[in-house]
Amino acid sequence: MSHLREIMQRLGARGAGSASSSSATAALLADYERHLPTCSAAMLHYEWAWLEQHLETLSLALAQPSMLTTLGGEAKVQAMVVEGQACRDLLRRRLEELGGSPGERHGPVLAGDHAWEISHPAIRDHWGLA
């Protein structure tokens, strides 16, 4: 349960404030797209697993009133789902450009760390990011 609490705290911190505007979403997607070309294939596979976990957590939040409250309400969580799906589309395209496909590898992910942020040695080793 502490892992879920950590995820909720990170999502809550990210979700603080008013609902996402289209300019904030555009900026988030531009930043995400900027990182993708710098990622190795292994990093992209980690990122896919991370993003799937992120979207699953948001789906869970939509079904739990207490989680919705923590994250700023249903509209905020729905906006985060839309952002996550848009990031997933960008990631899928990048994987396909490199001749890969989503979900080829599975393993542990850190709730708050995108592929380009991972510093945990065991996670890096598992995903071949050393």
C-alpha cells in the first residue's frame, strides 16, 4: 500500500493547481517528444512500462472517490489521462520508427521516474540501461 501512496503523492503534486490548459498540455507533450529521440531502445521499453503503470493508476483513481479528491477531482484526472494517452501515442510512434513495438519487455518501474530520470542501479540493470 505504501507504493500506491507514493504514486498518489507524486500524482497529487503534479496535479496541484487548476485543470490543465491546452497550452500546458502542449508544453508537456513538446517536452516529452524532446526526450524521446535521446532514449535508447531499452529506455523506450522502460518508458512504455512506466506509462502503462501511470495510466492504470489514473484509471484506478477514476473509480475511487478518495483518490479523485487527492488528485484534484475528476476533470483533473481525466486531463491527466488524455495527456498520458497522447504521450503513449508519441512513444508508440518512436518505437515503430526504430523497428520495435510496445510492451516487448516487462519489469519494475519507479512511479516518479521517466526513462531519462532513472538513477536506481537495480532498475537500470534490469532494463539494460547501465
